[in-house]
Amino acid sequence: MLDDTIGRKDDGVKLRWTLLPIKAVEDVVDVLEYGAAKYAVDNWRHLDDARNRYLNAAIRHIAQVMKGENYDKESHKHHLAHAVCSLLFILEKE
């Protein structure tokens, strides 16, 4: 017989979304908002050769950070947030 005076929730094997570094995720969402305003919501889903184009974009943004530039000159968003967006687009389609 179950003890109804003790709280119970069967979530031990479910994903722990609280593990996400929320500040970094917020930076990525900020880049997604920028892209949605510039192009269109979910425009990235309709690109030809998207995998290669976004892989190249991610590497370009990472290279800028490696050269000492943290923020994109056009968007003023962090290059790594741009890179993460590009990588997420690729991962979503895999």
C-alpha cells in the first residue's frame, strides 16, 4: 500500500533541463532572434547545402574568437553564440 503522505514523482531517468547553462542559452536565443528578424523565423530550415554552409559559418565565428574578436561586427552578438546556433542547426537536421 502506498503512503499518500509522502511526495513522489517518477522522474529519475528524465532529462534534467536545469543542467543547461542558462546565460549561454540566452545568448544563443538572442542570436536566433536576430536571425529571425533579419531573414525570417526558421529560415535556416530551408537553405540549400545547409550542413556545409552552417559548418563553415560556425568555423568562421570560432576563428574570429581565436583571433581575439569576441563580438560579431554586424550583429554585436557573441561569435560563440553564432557558432552554437550554426552547430545546433546542423545537429537538428542530423
